[in-house]
Amino acid sequence: MTDIQGLLGDEAKDLLTFTAQGIPSEDLVLPGPDFVDRTLSATDRSPRVLRNLQSLFDHGRLAGTGYVSILPVDQGIEHSAASAFAANPRYLDPRNIVELAIEGGCNAVASTMGVLGAVSRRYAHKIPFIVKLNHNELLTYPNHYDQIMFGNVEQCFELGAAGVGATVYFGSEQSDRQLQEVSQVFARAHELGMFTVVWCYLRNAAFKKDGVDYSVSADLTGQANHLGVTIEADIVKQKQPENNGGYTALDFGRTDKLLYSTLTTDHPIDLTRWQVANCYMGRVGLINSGGASAGKGDLAQAVRTAVINKRAGGTGLITGRKAFQRPTSEGIELLHAVQDVYLDDSITVA
């Protein structure tokens, strides 16, 4: 097993023993082996959606825990193939992407329709597919924050997908249209029996003020999550919060002082718990993103993110660039280290 305490370093005691000061864990719907039966079976999701969600929770090293570890590789579009794969060109081949997810013990692989369609007959029955349907292609000049559909739900169904994913850039000029498009996509996916995953990202230059990036503030990302679950996402993907007070710093929107005085503190577990709370108190799973690859410290950073997510009441991690932008053996090691956090019974919800 991974030396989690060693990787956490000086933060180990604080992160592993912290007790939540805002929203108590007793108020949350927590992950567990019976999550689909206990929580999702009471929803309007069809038996086919429940079956595909159960297949997600039953796959990989985390099978039967109620937690998920997902490999996402859609950066070839959003960040350019060169910036995504130059460090490890073998992942330009879709087969190697799916093989990394399988060998890495992931619950699912999330990628583009082209990637998963290229290998669907070989792998769709071996690991759950999540097709990411919309993207921000950055050949438009000047670049702009928009997500456009690259395919339709029927194509995802035909290639054997268990779920579909889509991004909404909340705060961008196009967010209203994206929200409507993704809502329609999710409704159709549920009709066909696939679960839904929404990437709830904030994009607006105005969210950066006085050197602070409030697009990763707990209050603004929490609201993005709340909008995501409103369109019936089954899983929300969100960046882990790095600060709070976006509403107040930007003098924007509406909030309540209790959020900053009572419901959260500046501790990362409390901040992430506010994200969980906005996912209907955990009835919709929160998965945090693993973030960009920074090199040597990636393993420790991924473990730290996983510990915070788990102790906050989250459902798992979606880790891409930290895994595939390095030699395969190291990528597998990193994925296993993240999973070891969720397999460690001594790491409990705060």
C-alpha cells in the first residue's frame, strides 16, 4: 500500500485528523457499497441507468467501495494534442489510453467519441466508457470560452458507452446556451439508459481579482455544482477549492454571511465539503479533478487531493494528465496511490 502519511508530509496530522467545523458528516449522504440501492434507486433514474451506475461502482480496484477512480483523456482537443501528448506520444493511440485505465485499476475511462469509438469493440465490455461529448476547440482565433457538441447521444449509445459527460463553462458568455444543450443531452442519455457526468468549471477573466483566482473559490464552485445537479447530473466533476469569498470579493451575485462564518472555515476539507453539500448533500457524487501535471510532486499532490475529497464526503478522483503524461509504470503507480486512499479504512469522513 502507498505511504499516504509520508506523501502528505507536514500536513499529514492536520489532514488525517481534522474534524469538520461547518456541515457535520451526519447530515451527508455518504458513499458506500450500497450507494445505488440506498440513494439512487429512489430517484427517477431508470433501471438501465441504475445498472450502468452500478457497473461503474463495481469495476476496478475500488469495486464495492462506493468510490470511483476515473481516467479522463480529452486534452487533445481542449489543450491541443501537442501539449497533451508530447511528453508521452504513445497515448496518441486510443488503445493505450484504455489500456492505462484498465491496468491502472480505474472504474471507468472518460474520453472523446473518436478515442472510444476507435476501440469500442475491443474494450467497451471490459471497462465502462464515459464519452465526453462537448469540447472547447482552441484553433478558433482569438480563443474564447465555449463548449460545442462534437456528436450526439445516440452515437455514444451505439459505441457501448455506460455514461456521457459534458462541460458547462459557468460564468462565460455562452454558459446559458451550454446549460440548455447539456440538459437536453442528459435527458436523452437517461432515456437510453446511460448515466451523466457534468464538468462544472468556471470561466471568466473577471473571476480573477487582486491576484486571486476566485474561479476555484468554494462559494462559486459550490453554486456551479448546484446548477449541475439541477440538470440531473449523476456525478459532478469539480476542481477542488483553493479559497473562498468569490461572491464578496467580486461584489457579485447573492450569498449569505453564514457561509463564511459558520458553514465553512479556511480548511480545505471544510471548503470541499461545501462543494459536496451543493451536490444535494452527497446524493450526487462529487469527484474532484486531479489537475495539471507539475512533475516530481504529482504523486504527493494527487494523494493530498484524494484525502481531502474522501474526508469531505466526496466520491472520488478523476485523474488524467498526472497519469498519462509520464511513463506508463509511473502512471499506474499514481492511479493506484489515489485508489489506496479510498481503500484505506483508517481514512474516514471528517
